[in-house]
Amino acid sequence: MAVHEENLDDVIASLIDLDSEEEVQGTTIQNTEVDPVNLTGRAARQVLKIKEKENLGDELYLRVAVEGGGCSGLSYKLGFDIRTDEDEVVISQGLEIIIDPKHMMYLNGIEIDFPDGLDARGFTFDNPNASESCGCGSSFAV
């Protein structure tokens, strides 16, 4: 069975009504009172642990993104990637995080944690922009 993946730009365009990319990039700096992306200490330690275990070089940064899909409409995406000229760079817990400016409006103010207990383990996302999220916390709607 083939899975149809929607282009993220198409998903974002269907969710917002903007006339130009400059307006998208303008939204990335409107809310300066809140850190755009915040890693907890546990999340930062886990990111460093993964980077070391996988022997990833300094040219790779943590990328935080959204993509179309999930039971609530958009899903969070974490991974290591090469920084581009278009990327926004945010520093949290001493780590440089890269974000595509088109995604910032969905991620601005998000806190990423890594609980390591009996009831929860893995990266979790506390997103003030989400109007709803699924039970597992890996997808959201705005």
C-alpha cells in the first residue's frame, strides 16, 4: 500500500493565507518575548548523547520541523541536518537548533523535553500554538 505524503509547503499554504514569503519570514520575529524553541536539560543531554553515539560531525545541527500528517494534521519532526542559508538558528541549552522560517509560526514558543520514566520515554513537545493535539503528543493542529 502506497502512502501519499503531502508537500509541507502545500500543507502550510492551505493552513495560512499569506501573499509572500517575506510575510512568512516576518512572523518569525513578531513574538520576541518567548524563546522560539526551548530544550529542557534532559532533551539537550539526549540530543548530545544521540549525536555522540551516532558519531555525527559538527556540520550537523538539530533540526526542528513540522510536516503534514498525524492524527491532528501536523507532526513534529526532529533530526540532524546541514544548515542552509535560509535557516533560522536558535540556541537553547548551548545547542544550535536550525528551523526553516516557514515552520517557525508553528514552533514559536515550543518546549521540547525528554522524560525518561516508567510512564513516558522519548521526546515530548509542549506547543503553545497548538489548538489540539493527539493523545500521543506527536501531532497537533493550529
